[in-house]
Amino acid sequence: MRRERLCLFDGMRFRHKLFVSYLTVIIIPILVLGLYAYHQSKQMLEYQALQGIEKNAGTITESIEKSLERYNHTIQSIIYNTTFEKIVTNDYIDLVNLSRDLNGYLMPYFNMMKNMDQNIEQITFYTQSSVPEYGDALLSASRVSEERWYHDALLAAPNRNQWFFDDGLIVTAQFPSFYTKGNTNLVYMRINSKDLFNLSNTLQENAIFIADENQRLIYANPNAKQRQYLLSGDLSNEDGSLIRDGQTSFFLVKKEIQQTNWTFYCFVPTKKLTEGAGSIIRVTLGLILICIAALLVIIYIFSRTMIRRIYALNSMMKRVEMGDLSLRVASTSRDEIGEMTNRFGRMLIRLNELIDESYRSKIVQKEAELRALQWQINPHFLYNTLSFINWQAIKSDSYEISHVVTSLSKFYRTALNRGNNITSVRDELENMKSYVEIIQIMRDYSFDVEYEIEEAVYVCYTIHLILQPLVENAILHGIDQKEAGRGLLKVRARLCDNAIVFDVEDNGPGMPPDTAERILTVYSTGYGLKNVNDRIQLLYGPEYGISVSSQLGRGTIMTITVPQYHQNTMDG
């Protein structure tokens, strides 16, 4: 994909490249500034919206605080009323006085409080004393002994109001212990929370919860009832923290209600805070488009002016390409285009001079070809001489001399290869085998040779003279250096994927790893391994060449890897 984009850019006219470059350099800063302005404006909108929501939340919590404070004062006025204390402790000599206090004081007082505050639904005394029950106003504590709120109220500190939400809003308080004679008596007040949690319309669109210190739900508006799971998360963050719910995110506004240790939570969708960002985007895009339109005109004028001289230079180059070498090119401009024009003019002058010199070089080339023909005579003379020696050896029954001469003739015939750099694998193997036969005869067959050649490699072609140097190196530095036992040379050739792999292995003393790495990077005397490796990589690429694997005391394996070529491929 990246190469396709580069090819597309390379195929464009220079005028278009210049236009695109200018446009890119200009558009990027404009887009960055536009995006920055939009981001800042969006943040400002979020901040202002959160400030408004926090202000409304503060107003609501203050209203709830005042209402709760009123109820706290009401219930405190009850527990410190001496008549009520007397009733719950059953501090009466006869039932006549109890009945008088219940009918003449308790019930009128409760009715007065309910009439003054319509949200008070029930006021009840729960007592552990033996006082008789009286309607809903005075009941035995055994009736609610299994209720959760009752146990929590008993564990609360004396004189401290406790708030609960149990199918309605409940507030309880204990009568002072010094009046109860060992019993715990409670006052219980149920309040209609509808008016207490009457939230403003601006916040009703959000998810609002009120929870106690144990994260138990006290109140949830309609938008929050489907998202009660939000309370189960970590809500210890400060106001304005970002809460994520799957693909939806919320800003959290949190307020403490001191009277009851409740917490007011308002989850505001982030999309709602940025509803006004659309107009900012439209204005920003409009300004960007206006700026780009104006800049396009300026870019067109500048690029047309600058490219005109390049077109003129290109026109002169076309005339030279068509053969008009008498053209004289020069420019008085001192910019890069002027320098390029003057250099082209000097290059044209130099080109005419080189054309004149080429005629003389052709004469020198013909003389070199003549000398090359003379050198070609030498190999034929060598072959004829070796053939004569071979015939004389056979005639004298010197068959070993005949075998050496024949091998030497075959070696030089394949080594010279008529001056070609490419040869068949068959001839390359024959050249190597001829060399090995000559060395074995010269050394009285002091080492053994094994060949493992796949038949399929014979029809392939490779670089000329790459196996013999490896075999020579294996004999001189491997087998000849072996201190004990008989030397063994193994030569293998096989096809592997799309490559030909040659292995030359000896059972000599081996070499350390640093030496194995160095022999391919350092020139040696004669036709060394580095020369072979360089030739292979120069023709086929760095993925081919020689690799060396050696272990001290176990021998060395040199591997040549070349691509698999056939005659038709080499011709192409």
C-alpha cells in the first residue's frame, strides 16, 4: 500500500507535486488550529454546563437539608417532651391519668403536627415498657423487633436521629436513657418523600440517586431507575469525574447531605453537555473552507510562476534528446533552477567532447579485441599438448600418467569454459571431480571421497568455478591438518525449494567460531572463499552465498546456496 502511494506521487507532474505540497503544508496548521479551537470550546461548554448542574444540585441539596433539619427539630422536640417521656416509661399511678394524657395531649399534639406538615404520614412511639398500646400512636416494640431499621436505631448513639428508607422515608430517635429505667423507647416518624425530593426540571433529565453511607438507595428519579447498577461502581471520585458505562459515559456531580450522611449523585451524559458543539463545528469548518479557498488561488499563482522556467528547461532537454546537440543552454538566474540550467549547458558541452573521444576509444577497443583473439590461441595449444602427452603415455603403457593428463585436460577445459561466467552444474561438478582426482593421484590416494549428487541438479546452471575453491580449502585446511585417522571428503548437491544447495564436508580438526566467520570476510592468497561468496552475492543477491558450520575436533561443512536456473531461464 505504501509503495502504491509512492508510485502515485512519483507519477505526478512536478507542478501537481508542488501544488499538493503547498496545500498539505497549509492545511495541516489550519486543521490543527481548528481542532484546537473546537476542543477548547467544547471543554468550555462542558465546564459551563457542569457549573450550572452543580449549582442546581447545590440548591436541591440545600432544600433537602432544610427540610431534614426541620424534621430533626420536630423529632427532637418530641423526645425531650416530659409528658411523652412519662407516657413511654409508664410513670403513672393509675390508668385514668394515662388516658387523660393520651387523649388530651398526645393525640392532639400528633394531629397538630400532621396538619402543620402534610408530608408527615405517621408518628408512633415504640416502647419496651408495660404501657398499654394506643392506636397507631403508642405500640409495643415487639411489633417491630424483626425490622432492620429497628435494630439499627437501637444501635445508634442516644439523642441522634437515624434516617432509613423502608418503602418510605423514616426517621427515628431514642428517648433519653435517664428517663427510660433500663428500657429503650423510640419515636418513629414516617414522611412522604414526594415533596422532599421534588427536583428541578433541569436535573430530572439526568440520572439522579440519593444513597446513604452504605450505598443503600434512598431515592432514584425515573431516568435513574434503569441505571441503579451505576451505584455499584467506585464513586469516591470528586465532582466532574468521568464514569463509563459500556459505550456511554457520564460526568458525576456529587453532593453530601450533612443532616443524614446521605450523598446526592447526579450522572450527566457527556453528549448532553456538548449539545451546542455542533454550531461550533459548523463555524469552524466554514472558516477553514474560506481560508483554504483563498490559499488555493495564491498557491496556483505561485506554482505557475515557478514552474514556467522548469518547463522551458524541460523543452530544451527534449530537443537534446531528439539529437539537437548544437543547442547552447545558459541562464542568468542565480536560484536552483538557474544553476540546474547552467549545469545542463556545461553537461551538453562535455557530452559533445565525449562523443569526439568515443571514436578514439573504439580504435583502442578493436586493438583489445585483437589481443583477446591472440590469447584464445593459448588454450587450444594447451589442449593439443596434453592430448599428445596422453597419446604417448598410452603408447608407453603409462596408464596412470594418462589418467592424470586426461583429468588435467578435463579440469582446464571446464575451468576455462570458453570465457563464460555461467556453466552447467554438470560441468561444474566435472571440474571439481577432475581436481580431486589429480590431488588423490598426487597424494597416493591418502584420503577418501564420497559424492551424493541428485540427478535433478545436472540440468541446472550456476556461476562458473565455485566448487573447486571450497574443495581445495577442505583438503588443505581440513584433511591435511588431520592428525589421526584417514581423511574423508564428502560432496553433496541437492535441490531445496527453488535453490541448489552444495555441501563440501571434511572430517578435519575443525575451526573456532570466530575463524569460521572471518574466512568469508578476509581475502586470502589465491582464489579464496571470500571471492566466491562475493561473486555469488553480486549476481544473485545477499540471501545467497556461502555459509560455514564447524566444530573443533569434528570437521567443517561449507554450504553454497544459489538459485535454481535452467537453460531457458539463463537465456532469457
